[in-house]
Amino acid sequence: MTASSSRVRWFGLVFISLGVALIIVDSTIVNVAIPAIVDDLGISSTQVQWVQEAYTLVFAALLLLFGSLADKFGRRRMMLLGIILFTIASVMAGLAPSGDLLILARLIQGVGGAMVLPTTLSLINATFRGRERGIAFAVWGSTIGGMVAVGPLLGGWLTTAFSWRWAFGINVPLGIIIFIGVLLTVAESREPTYGKIDYLGAVLSVLVFGPLVFGLIEGRTYGWWLTDTPMEIGGFTWPFDLSPVPIAFAISLLALVGFITWELHRKRTGKSVLLEFSLFRISSFRNGNIAAMLISLGEFGIILTLPLWLQFVLGFDALQTGFLLLSLAIGSFMASGFAGATSGKISPVTIVRVGLVAEIIGVASVGLIIGPDAVWGWLIPALFVYGFGVGLATAQLTGVILQDVPVEMSGQGSGTQSTARQVGSALGVAILGTILFTSTAGILTSSLQEQNLPADQIDQVVSAVVDSAGGAIAGLEANPQTADIADAAKTAFSDGTRLSAFAATGFLVIGLIATFSLGGAHKTREQQDAEASTEAEANLLSKDNELS
């Protein structure tokens, strides 16, 4: 390979990483802009969750499909189409006149993101080999970790200096730059022997994830079992006493059974499948995906809840919130240097575990610090430690999952591991958001009952605080007659945020435990080279003995 072609590959990695940055930053850039969106569009707390979840949900549901389509029709082509769709949807989001249209634009963004993410991984898997592949994965993973925090900073600056709409508008010039860069520096890669696309499997996979996340988000609104508030869509009103939430869970479960059955049937008949179950015979792939999903349950949910608390309880503006979260990004970027320095000296699984321990310490510390009168400066070291852990765990776990996957199955492999992460992230945001708003409602209700407020007034205040995702607290505080109520609301919202942080910590602990299923199979490069050398010497000795 010439030096020129080698340089082009590394330039290609830069634009691939920028593509990852674009879609990951959009999953976090909105968080600090949510309070401004609430004020401007008047969206409810349920819509707040859906602005975040609409993107993540569609993202997760379509990763498997687009991973397979990329293998068949071309990975670079799929990435470029995804960038185009994502950019168009960003324009729609920036111009959205209502919460419902903003959610629709976020859904379309999720489609574009799902076209990009698995193709970035499979392009890296197909382009780089050996130690270079490890470096490329480290760059890819560190980009994700860093963008989780750079997103809030960028969103905070754009929202404060201009408008929340520019948090989406910034994607347009970035999308153009990435499109041109990928077109010029990334070689096309595909699997020419790939069979027909499994469209029924794709539909079933969407039915697995969609209703599940819907139920987790809407359970507190419509009722977990019996209908509390009738669901209304257009002119249709839910007519049954049984809530739509358990029905959504049942659809998800049935779709999962149907998906597994259908995929196994196609495999037996020699047809191409959306999810290649033979990949799960690879222990690193199987156990790594389980760990990745559990870890993602706890990793990113706190980035939804923390900005709301910082702005509505402590009174931060969007830019101040972004600067505070910058400590997370700094920690993540520093982790990439640590991972590079220890490459070949410490096994990737060990680095993943070290990263998870750092994440657990960081998030637990955030939970301990949170309070209505918290000293925010203590959040900086806590978020730095958390970000350092994210940077370590994200990059190395990706390498562990994909290192034994054959190149011709890299699209499915990367799509599967990305799906595991995004499903975990979607569930984490849904669960932690539900914990935040449900616990806030319960704690605030109890507190106001102790103040002997009338039941009607309690219901009105609790609904206002929860439905506005905390945005109503400022109005209560500005009125001297409701100052005590505002203090109770701040305390309740702080307690809810703290509980969500501790829940995230619990998920990360489970994820850490899950990594022990990876065992010690992934040795350092020096150990692998030594064993290969020993094996080669043994083979030569065996041949010498046969000749003699």
C-alpha cells in the first residue's frame, strides 16, 4: 500500500468520525435546548421525552435493517444517503412550528442516523486491519464519548446566543462538509454475494422496539394497566378501560418471538437474514453485546435529566449548562490518550472494566451532589470522572465486540452492536425519564399535602411542574405567594433527578458485572504475539520430528 493511499484512509477516518459526531451530537445537543423549546412551543413533559426518544427509538429500530442494506448495496453509499436525509430532517426540525412537527422531524432524523452509524463501523472494519483497526475503533469510540458532552455545549451556545432552532440548523453545513469528505476519501465497500433483503424481519424488529419504548414513556400518562387518561390521536380516542400500555408491551413480546422464529426459518432455508444468529456463537460478540446494552441503559440517561435540573432548579442558562457538561467531554477525550498509551499492554476487557468503574463513581457522585441548594462546582470533577469512563468503555467495548466478526458480515455485526447500544440508550432514557417525573410528582404531592394545600390546588401545581418538565418552577418562584410551593417543587425535582442518577448507577453496576462474562479471552497484543510465535515454533518442531 502506498503512503498516499494510506493517508487517504486516515483522512477518510476523520470524515467517518465526523459523521458519527453529527448523529451522536444530535442525540444530546437538544437536551440543553429543551427548556427554550418548552417556553417557545409549550410542549409537555411527555413531549419532552418524545423529542429525545423519537430520534433514539427510530434509530435503534432501523439499525439492523440499514446494516444489512449497506452490506448489499454499498456501505459508503448508505452513509451518504443517511447524511442527506439527516440534513434535510434537521432543516425541518429547525423550522418546526409545533411540538408534534418537531417530533416528526426527529423521527426522520433517526432514520438518517440509522443509515449512518452502522456503516461507519463496517467501513472501519473493512478498511483497517490489525493494530490500525484498534486505533481506528479508539478514535470512533472516543468521538462518541466526547460528542455526548460537546453536544450540550454547542446546543447551549447556539440556544443562548441565537435560538434553539440553530441547534438543528448547525447540522446543515456540517452535513455538507461530511458528504463531500466521505465522497472524496472513503472507498466503497459491499458484500456482492448478499441475498435478498429480509423486509418482514425488519418490520418485526421495529415492532419489537417501538411499542416497548412507547409503553415505558407513556405508562405514567395513560396508566400502566388501567386507563388513567384516554389516548387521543387525531379524531381517535382510546375506548377501553385497559390501558394501551400493556397492549404495547404484549405487541413487543409477540414481535420478538415472531422475529426470532422468522429469522431462524430463513436461515434454515438458506435465505439471507436481518440478524445472523451464527454471530452469537462468537463469545466476544455475544457477551459483548449483552454488556453493551446493559451499560447503555445507564450511560446517557443522566444527560437528559441533568440539564433540566441545572436550568430549572439552579437557574443555569443553556450556555452555562453546556460549559458545565464540557468537563464530561474533556474526560472522554483524555480517555482516548490513556487507551492509546496502554494499547497492547492492558487487555481491552480490563480497560472496559476500568472505564465502567469510573462511570459508576462519577454518576453516583452526581447523585450525591444534587440538591436544591447544591454547590455546582463539585459536579465538575464528578462529570470529568464519568466522561473518562465513557471514553474508555465505549471505544474498547466496540473493539471487543467486533474483533472476531468476519469482514463479509461486518455490516450485520456493527448494526447488531449499535442496535444493542441504542436499544439500551432508548430504554435508559425512557426509564430514567419516567423515574424523574414520576418520583417528582409523588414527592411534590406529599410535600404540598404537608402544607395543607387543597387537593385541587395540589393537583394543579403538580401537573404544571411535571408537564412542563420543571419549567413552571420559575413562575412559582417569581410570585411571593407561591414561593414556598416553588421551594417544595425544587426539592421534589432535585430528589427525582437524584433518584434517576442512582438508577443509572445501578444499571452501570449490572453492566460491569456483565463484562465478567467476557472472561479473559482477549489478551494483550504482546501475549497474542508470544502465543503465535510459540505455536509456530511448535509446528516447526513437529515437522522436523516427522522428517527425522
